[in-house]
Amino acid sequence: MPQITVDYSAALDDTFDRKGYARALHPVVADTVATRVEACRTRTRRIDDFTAGDGTADAAIVYVEIALLAGRTDEAKARLAEAAAALARDFLKPDDELTVYVSAEIRDLDASYRKA
């Protein structure tokens, strides 16, 4: 269980270490919300189209969504969201010509979640 999805702009193909980020994120998730590293699953999705504001600036995103079984406090979710967003910056190579927006959301899996 934690199901983690990382959406990232195509412009970050060569500057965002996705595998390194996932490996570093899993222990943070485990420590913050009392789960095991082995339970964490991360998939990354390349986003080809992204527009910020009026669309004239060179911009990219890293959007992290972490879905957990219900029961974590809002405070724990907020701590995890902040940690996940901050950690992503460590895996982005600097690019002075590109504005990168990093955000994270922690949500509960609904009652229909099953694994096999």
C-alpha cells in the first residue's frame, strides 16, 4: 500500500531523477505514516502538455500524489506532503530557463481499494 504517482513534465526528462526520487521517498513515507518501505509502490508518468498561467513562460511540473489507507491524521498527511515536495527538489538538476512547480497531495484510498 502506499500507492504513489509522480506526474512530471516532458521538459524534465533529462533533469529529474525519477528512480532516485522514488528510492529516497519510500523511507520518508514509511517513517511519516507508519508503514513499511517494501509496501510503497511508485509509478511515474510523463506529461507532454502543461501550461502555467498565460502559457508564455517556460514551465514544468512535478506533481506527487500519495494514496494511503484511511486513518492517518491531517497533520501526518500535511507533513508527508511537505516532505515529498521538498525532496523532489533534491532530484531536479538546476535549469535557469525553466520554472518548475512542485506540489504534493496525500489522499485516502476509498473502500473499493483492493490488492492481489
